[in-house]
Amino acid sequence: MIIAISGSGGFIGKHLTAYFQTKRNDVRSISRINAKTSVTEVVSQLSGVDVIINLAGAPIIGRWTKRYKKTLLNSRIITTRKIVEAISLMEKKPHVLISASAIGIYSPVGKQTESDFQIADDYLGQICVAWEQEAKKAVPFIRVAIARFGIVLGKEGGMLKRLLPLFRLSLGGRIASGRQGFSWIHVYDVIHAMEFIIENPALSGEFNFTAPNVVDNNKFTEILAKMVRKRALLAVPSFALKLLFGEGAIAVTGGQFALPRHLADEGFQFSYPDLKGALDDITAK
């Protein structure tokens, strides 16, 4: 099987590449696509592939200036749009497009599933809606699955790469009120959920890539502190994050309670359904 991945240099992309290569697949990295990239060039990159995994997008956490908000949107929309245009032109089309999104599409109020949800009334929600709309334009041509990522936890990257050193120095703590949702998933389950969707041709639509046992930020802080045998005495107030990130503080202070109903209904088995087990694996030396 030939798998092409955009954003292959990121935390998730590196794990997917390594895993699929161990399964003797041919994994190709899609070169960065921007406004100047021709669709013909994208067609050439995708020629002969069986699976496209689209992960490209500028980092969400940062100060959202007017210019960076445009970067956040365009890095997702332009890449996805040109991949879909390329698919429409290909004589031999891939079997499936798995395109990333995020649970930031959801409101922070109440539990959210793929079939029962409220859209967030903020810029992050708008980005996710537009991002998914571009990917779904490929539906007339091939099977499309949308992976709405929660917070991906793993040893070599993501949030924990920044947090673990702080917690081990007793500098960790809750963010803002701590009552916001913390929908997480172990990177191992990300990999196997991707494989599950690829190998089951009846699967399409939206999938929350989150573990079934969602917690709030307070609980995450408590469990991580216990894992590293340190006290988490500090708290980062929301006003400080707003001073630092401006509107972009929502990416840190916000949170959703997003449940993986679609994956569960299709019979996917999580290796790490509980946060304690996931963090125990990640923090083990």
C-alpha cells in the first residue's frame, strides 16, 4: 500500500510514518503546498497512492495577530483544497482521504459527539468548519474521513513534551479554572484508529479522535502530578494567557468534552481508554 502524508514532519505525522513503514508500506511525504503550488504538481506527488492522510496546518498555539489568523486558515484551506482538486483530476484515484480537523469545532459547553453537537462560536470553530468543508468536496470522487483530533499525548512530542519537564520540577498546574474539558488520546490509539479507518472501506464521515474517558483540566493536572510524584501547586490564570496570546488564548484556556462515538459504534478498541493508563505508559522510563 502506498500512503501519502501531508504534515509528515509533525508529531503525529512522524509516528504514522514510522508505524506504516514497519508494516512494509510505501510512505511518501507530501511537500508543503501553498498558494503558488500548481495543482499539476500536487497530482504528480499523489500519482499512484492508495491513501492520503492530510495533517498540514500551522500551529494553533501562539499569538493570533491578524496576519497569523490568516496563516492558520490558509495553511489548512489551501493545502486541503489543492489536494481535493488534484484528486478530481487523477485518472486512478486513491481509495480514501483522511483529513485532519480538531475538536475545537465544538462548543465548550456540554458533551459533544459526531452526531450530537454544537459548533463553537469562535475563530477556531470557524477554521475547523471551513477546513472540513474543503475536505468533503472530495466525497464525489473517493471515500472521505474527517479526523477531529483531541489533545494527542505521547513521549516524543505534543503537549506533554512541554509539560512533563515543568511537572517534574513541581512547576505544573491547572490552566485557568481547570473545569474546561480535556479530551485526549494516546498517540498509539491515533495510529491504530487511522489504520482501522483505512482497512474498513465502509467507514466515512467524521470521527472524534479522543479517548472514551474524557476528563477536565483539573483531573488531568492531578493525575499527571501523581505520575511524576510531584505536587502541582501552581495555576496559570486566564488573564495572563490573554495578555500573552490575545485571542489565541482560547486554544489554551478552552476545552471540549468530545466523545468518540463513531469509532466506538464501529467496534474500534482503544488500547488506552483511561488517562491514568495512558500517562503511566508515557511517563515510564
